[in-house]
Amino acid sequence: MLVAWLANIGFLLLAVAVGRTRALPRATWIGLAVAGVVTLVPLPMDGAGYNMVIGVSFQAARARALA
């Protein structure tokens, strides 16, 4: 359980670092931040729902970065 929290905090810290350096497109750090926050906030869905939200955020970031 603690490892999952540390991984989520790692996502958030990486999102902040990428956002501050502006090394990657904005959608990239927004996708990382969404992935970190979604798993910390209890949503009214099970594991598959979490995976879907995280996948959609990463795909949106990928599509935005490649456009």
C-alpha cells in the first residue's frame, strides 16, 4: 500500500517538474498529474474504472503531443 502511494506521489512530482521546465508539451504533465491524482482520490468505480481513466488521460496526452 505504501509503495502505491509513493508511486502516485512520484507521478505528481514528475508532473510538476515537467510542467515547470516546459521540456514536454502541456498535455504530458497534465496526463501525469491526472494519473497521480486519480489513484489517490477514491472514485465510485472499481479497478477497471481507474485503469480506464488513467489510460484515457495518457492517450489524450499522447495525441496532443503528436499533433
